[in-house]
Amino acid sequence: MYIPCLSFKKDELKLKLEVVEHIDVDITSIYDINIDTSKTNLRIVLHDHNEIEVGLSKYAPYIIAIIDHHHDLGLYSSQLIYKHIEAVGSATSLVLSLIFKSGFDHIIGTRITKISIYRFL
């Protein structure tokens, strides 16, 4: 099972315009869930920062990938299976670019595709 989680509190969502514009489903904040790491095969992809927040550091061993546009801090290198850090306007742009390059853009829906294409032009 995959649960997209944001690493900020839900009441901060309105400040993340690139997320609000692209996602029209109920969002889960990682602060809202309690994951029993002893009973799950937890894997985390960090997006829009390449260091996990201090309050979430218990999840650091489960980070397997990073997609970010900030300066590379060089963390978690021994456990990563994928890392894409590139200086662009937003990390959301990196994710959408990877989706389009992979050929899976048909699964993300018309709304996000139209908005994303508009942003890339």
C-alpha cells in the first residue's frame, strides 16, 4: 500500500500552492498517522527537502529515495536506491518531469497533466 504523506501539518497546506494546485484528493500529513515500523515494510521518498525533519527522525532509516531542488546535504547515501537533486524552481516540477519522461503521465489524470504542461511551457 502506498500513502502519499506530506511532511508538514495539514493546516500549512494552504501555503504550499504547488501542492494544492496539483492534488485534488484528501491529503494525509505524516504528523496525523502513527506507523508501527516493526510491523510494516515502510519506505519513504523525501520530496522537497533532502533531510527529514527533526520531529520525524524516527523515520530516517526508512528513506529510500530523495527528489529535491535544494542544496544536497549528502545524507542517507548508503540507504538510497534513487536520488534526484536538481536546482529548479520547485521539487514538484522535478516529480512531474520524471512522470512525463517515464511515460506514466496517462495515469495522473487530465487535470494535473493540463496544469503541468502549462507550467512547463
